Amino acid sequence: MKIQQRMAFHFAYQLIFYSLLILAITLVACILYFQNAKNNEIRRNFPAGALQLIAQEASSKDGTIQISPKWVKLIEDRGMWLQVVNAEGRVIYDVNSTPQHALPPSYSTAQLLEIQETRTLGTYAVNTELNFAFNEPHLYMLGYHSPDLDQLVAWFDAYGQKGIVRSEAIPSLDQRLRETGSYLQVIDPAGKTIQDIGDKANAKKAYRPLDILAIQQSPSNYDTNIVSQRDKQSGKTWILYTPNPTGGPLKHPVLDTATRGLVWFSGLILLLAVPVSIWHGYRYGQPLILFAGWFERMRKGQYDEVLTAKDKRKVFRRNGTMRTSYKLYREVIESFYQMTHQLAQTEKEREKLEQAQAEWMSGISHDLRTPLSTIQGYGYMLESLPEQWSQEEMRVMGSTIREKGDYMLELISDFSMIHQLKQGDSIMNLQELDLDELVRCSVLKYVNDATMSDYQFHYVGEESPLMVKADETWLQRLMDNLLSNAVKHNPQGVVVTASVGRINGKAGIRVIDNGKGMDEETLHHLFKRYYRGTNTEESTVGSGLGMSIAKAIVEAHGGEIQVHSKVWQGMKIEILLPCDAI
């Protein structure tokens, strides 16, 4: 669940992060692009395109107009001038308004209307922009020298008569206009063309009134520049068309540039997306490739080599911490480690189990073969010449056959018991019983057994009942195993003491004898199935499963068993049942 939440969060925040990143890049690119396009448009159409921006960007502080220093520098560098006129006609702000320009400090209504109409002031071409940003109208006037306008004024003064070109001057003027590819048009106040002089190719264009205004506002979008001069007395207007080599037919430079910019931007995004995709795929795909190698080695059973030295260098840094690219799969890697460790342990335990099973089967075969050989031998003897044997010899043979049969039945019973104990809780019938009484009765049975007269049994109990929840039958078998084990493996005269009491808050049983004890190796293997020690002098009586069964019974009750012993110093067996069994 944890890794699912982290992976969902990881990919969600990455999606959001990359989306916001692309959006931010797109916005910045658009802002930069349009800013650049605007600057290019201003440069192409300067000064007509710049005055509107100057008016829009102007600010007012304490009633004083302020303009960006970049505009001031640009105006001064180009030898232009700027004036801002308030509603009363007074100039409240100016740039580069030196005495040589001879500009008035204020304007009358008639002067302002004439400037608006003729777009000139003396020898200067003038662009105007009316702005209402500061709660009252302000007129921004940008003046500059125009060579085409100066030429038109000179021709007007030299060749003009009653508002038209004198007839004798037309050939000379026509030749001069054709040399520069220019064209002069004289129109009356109604807009009707009176004279056409110069390159007739331009005359075929038949400019409409709005076309003329558009050319004046955005000269870079056209292949023609226009200047005009109006005769105040006749009302006629001279319009001079000069070629614009950088222009062309009517076009949309912003749109064209935008299209090209978007194409380039899309290509750039694609180019950036390729390495990002490769990096993204490598980052999340590399661990999966690593996992595939782990699965392959696990399939081959190479549990100790699942994570090779090369893989460890990929996953972990030198200081042992996990690398960032693998932290997303931290639980998976840790689970792999645990799983391979468990599988390796299981494999080792399986090998040990197979070895122990082989040894056990070998021992069982030996123990079954020995009594069977004896039984078989006596059988042959009785079958061949039974009349040769005396009654005493027959009795001995029968007794021996019975003992060997009893031993084999005990061995088979122990096998059955081991199988049952593997089922754990399912065979246990837990009931409340007095542990003190159960152990006392078990010891009393051996005290009253006439065959055990050569052995001494003592019991030490509690003054009050010690109640536990246990299976009475299995606990009795446990006590039988412990007491009979003390008798079988010790010489006559041994003293066996069984006691019951509380040990560290748990119900405890102790069985202590003063017999010959056991060595370290035997003690180490005591609970292994079918292990009876290495003492060659020891009797082979018993199946070798007694202590293994005892340990299984104790563990089935949730308890623990401990054995302490040294050679010729006796043995102490201590059993503790858990607190919740009390």
C-alpha cells in the first residue's frame, strides 16, 4: 500500500511539475516572442509605431509626466523631439526640445488642429497620439526630419502655382521623379486626382483613402512611403509616393513571424521532449531490467547471487545509501532482499532436512533391521528344530521376540506421534488443569512401579494449585518421556527429582537427575530426531525420538524447553509455559 501511494504521488507530482514547466516555458517563450515581435515592429515602423507605446507606458507622479529612459535615449539618438501637451495646450513634458528646434511652449486650438491635419510642424514631420490615461486628455507629439517631406516642400515651393504643378515644370519634375521611382499625385479637397506625375506604375495601384492612412501608420508593411503637403489657400494636397525597398505588398509581419516562431518553438519542444523521454524511460526502465535479471537468477536457484556486485554498485552508493533513481522501488528492493534471504535459508534448511532425513531413515532402517533380524533368527530356529529347545530356552526366545516387538511398536508409535505434533494446535484439546497435580501423579506412577525399585523418584510441588490451560494427555506423555529418559540413560541408583513452581511469572516444570550427564556435542544435538548421543557404551534402548517429541509438545503449548548438563554432573531439564497459559 505504501509503495502504491508513493508511486501514485510520484507520477502525479511529476505530471503536474512537467505540465507547469512546459506551461511556464511556453508563457515565457510567448512573452519573449511577442516582446521581440513588438520591438521589431516598432523598429520597422518607427516613429509611427513607437508613439502609441510611449503614451501607454508613460506614468504620472505628483502631476509630472515620466517616460522610460530607453525612449528618451532613442529619441535623442535619432535627433527627434517629443512634446506632451495638456488640455490647456501647454507643453508639460518635452524631450530634446532644444532652442534650435524652435518649438513653442504652448499651442492654440488652431495650431493643434493644423498639426493633426497636416501632420507637420514647420519643417518637421509630426506624429500625434491622444491619450486619456491620467483623467484628462494629453496629446503626445513626436517630431522628426523627413527627407521625403523636405523634398516635397521644396518642390511645392519651386513648382507650385495655385496648388498645382506649373505646366512648364512638369517635364523636369517628371524626369526627377522617374529617376527615383517616385510618383506625385495632386488631389482636390473632394479627393479627386488632378495631376499624376512620375512613375505611372505606382499610379496603377489606385490607393484608397484608408490605404494611404495605413501606409502612414505602418510604412514597413508596404513597398511605398507616403508624405503629403497641403496648400492652405486652394485646399489641394500634394502626395509623394516613394519606393520602400524593404517593404512589399500588403502583408502581416506579426502573423508571419508568429507562425515561424511557433514552428521553431514546436520543434524545440520536440527536441527537448526526446532527451527527457529517453531519460524518463531510462530512469524507470533500468530498475525493471535489473529486476528481470534478479528473476532470472532466482529461477536458476542462485539465491546468494541475486544481487551481484555490479548490481549493488548500481543500486547503492559507496556509503551504503540507495541511489535516487532506485528510491521509488525501495520496498520492492527490500522485499527482494528479504525474499532471497528467506529462499536461501529455506534452501539450506531443505538441504539440512534432506540430510537429516537420510540419516534418520538410515538409523530407522538400522533400528528396525536389528530387532527384525533377531526375530527372524529365532523364527528360523523355532521353525527348524523346535523339539531340541528346552522350556527355559523357549521362554527366553519368546521374551526376546516380545521385547523386540515392543521396541518396534514403540518406534512406530513415536513416528505417529511426531506426525501428529506437526499439525500443531489442531490436535490439542486445551483445558484448564492443575499442573501441580498432573506432575505429582506422573512421578507417583514411577514410584509405585515395582520395575523401578532400583531408582529413586522425588517430587517437590506448590502449596496451592498451579492452573494452566493445556492438553492433559500430551503433558502426561511429556512427563513420561522426561522421566523414562532419565531412567534409560542412567545407571541404577540414580535420583530423579521433579518439581513445579512459578519461574519469572511463568508456570515451570523442572526434572533433575544426578546421573552421568552428557557432553557438549550430545547436548547440542539433543533435540534432533533420532539422535541418541555418541557414547558407545550407552544402551540402544529407546527410539531416539523422546527429547524431540518432548520439545514438540512444549512448543505446541507455546512454551520453551531448556537443558543443562555436563558429563557425570547430571542433567536439568526446565520447561516454561507462557504467561497467557496460566
